[in-house]
Amino acid sequence: MAGPASAAPVFVELAREDDAALRAELVRGLTAPAAHVAPKFLYGPLGSALFDAITRLAEYYPTRTEAAIFAAERDAIARACGRGRPLVDLGAADCAKAAALFDALQPSQYVAVDISVDYVRDALQRLQRCHPALPMLGVGMDFTAALELPPQVGPGPRTLFYPGSSIGNFMPEEALVLLRRVHAACAGGALLIGVDLVKPREVLEAAYADALGVTAAFDLNLLRNVNARLGADFDPRQWRHVAFFDARASRIEMHLEAREALTVRWPGGERRFAGGERIHTENSYKYRRGDFEAMLRDAGFGRTQGWTDARGWFAVFVAQAG
Ligand SMILES: C[S@@+](CC[C@H](N)C(=O)[O-])C[C@H]1O[C@@H](n2cnc3c(N)ncnc32)[C@H](O)[C@@H]1O
């Protein structure tokens, strides 16, 4: 007997990536006195697959610790979020974390938002086959530019889902701006967010410089993405991955360091790097629980509930926007 007819996910591409603007952003970062490239350039089909591999590493505790909290607290989390609402997944990637919560949250619609449109498209099409009755919407958007959800998102309060401590990739003042936008997008619903907490340096540094070199490959792949975007001639073999915890700023910093003096060229420009000079590629801020709760309040959220693992390494919060 045939199964129920499977609805196809709908896709909306709100922000077509503007190649000229992205190239200009890359040139600005590469020619700055302290060179930097935004972490969004880590992603793409290979970058997203490498990140997926990172989440399976022994050293990378955030994903499995967060998943354990979701599993242990699923009912309390579902009560706090409210069941039967649209579930909007920010930076959905393979959509796996949200899918694991469908049973508990019983969403009326699943909305996967990601800048890496092709990756999320494949994931959403696979997911739709497993949940044929759940309306699904893919939204290609850069939510650091704006977070106005399309009209295809169901009316009424929504649950915004921002797991994986991705909020830690923003400077605290930028994180606050994003959380204010998220608050508005909740339309009176709630935010379900995962946040990495301060912990011993050796645990943090191992998570961002693993023994197999998967995080190094993820970081170095950014150079290939820059080559593709900018027509630059980075050779990843001339660079090494460096990650360390800056306790004063409470953040992990990831950098690519030139192994020797070299010049990188692209159409219309070049940058000379001394041996040992670095390109800053990512920050990952680690919060104290009370500090993050204060930030949620500053962003406009009301009552907040939080859960951590037994070691206090990671926290999951539900913050009410209504
Ligand atoms: C580190 S992955 C997290 C995936 C998954 N949510 C998790 O927690 O494991 C970050 C995802 O966010 C997407 N992303 C990063 N910056 C973004 C932005 N500014 N706007 C939209 N998506 C973004 C990336 O393409 C990637 O798929």
C-alpha cells in the first residue's frame, strides 16, 4: 500500500549572496593590518561536511553534551517552548538537531534557515521524506544582515532554535544585536538556545585543535573558499591552524598562520604575509551562566529557564519573548 503523499519542502532564497559585496568584504579583511576573514567563509559543501565530522570527535564535547541535555530535559524544554508552534532553526545545516526534537515539540511547521543553501536543501529534502505530514520551509538568508522571516512562516508565536553555541561566534555586543532580532522574530514565542560555558583551558583548546586535524582541515578549507570567491591563490599547505583560549576575553580564537613569508594574489590586489603572520578566522566566546542570562534580559526576553550537564560545561536556555 502506498504511504501518505509526501509534501515537498518549499524554498525561499531571501538574500542571494551578493558576489561583489562578499569579494569587497574579503579584500577588506585580507588587507587589514591584522588580517581577518569572517567565519561564514568556513562553510560550503565541504566546510559543512567537515563541521559535521568535528561534531563526532572525542575532543569536541559541545555537540554531545548539548544533545544529552536535550534528551534529559526534553519534556521540560517542550513545556517551556510550547508545543505546536513553527520551529525556526537558525543555521540549520543538516537539520539533525531540530529533527531530534520534533517528537517533543510537535512543531506545526519546520523552517530551516541557512546561508549554505544547497547543503540545507539536500538535508531538508531527506528530512521531508521521514516526516511527510510536517510542512517544511527552507530559507536561504544571512541572519547577520537581517532576520525578517518570509510570510510563508506560520502565524503566531514561534520557537526560534539556535543550538551549538553558534551565538559564541559573535562578539558580545554583536550577539546582543542578533538576540534582539531573534526576540522580534519569536513573535511572542520563545528562544531555545545552546551556549558553551567557561571551563578548563585544556578541555577548550583540545576541542578546537583535535588530534586528527579535522578542525585544522575545516579552518584551512576557508582558504579554498576564499580562492573560489575571490580568485585568490592561497595554497593551504603554506598555512597552519592555530587555536588558543584567551581567558581575559573568554574566547577561543582560531587563526591560520603563514608557515613562511609569502604573497597571496587575487585579481586587482595582493597581500604579503611574513612567516608567522596570522589570519583570524573565528572566535568562540565561552559564557558564565549568569552573564548569558543577563544578555537575554538585555535583548528583551522575559522569564528564562536553563539546564546544564553535571560538569557544568554547556547550558541550554529557553527564554520567553512573550
Ligand atoms: C556550526 S554550524 C551549526 C549547525 C547546527 N545548527 C549545529 O548546531 O550543529 C553553523 C551553520 O550556520 C550557518 N551559518 C553561519 N553563519 C550564518 C549566517 N550569518 N546566516 C545564516 N546561516 C549561517 C552555516 O552555513 C552552518 O550551516
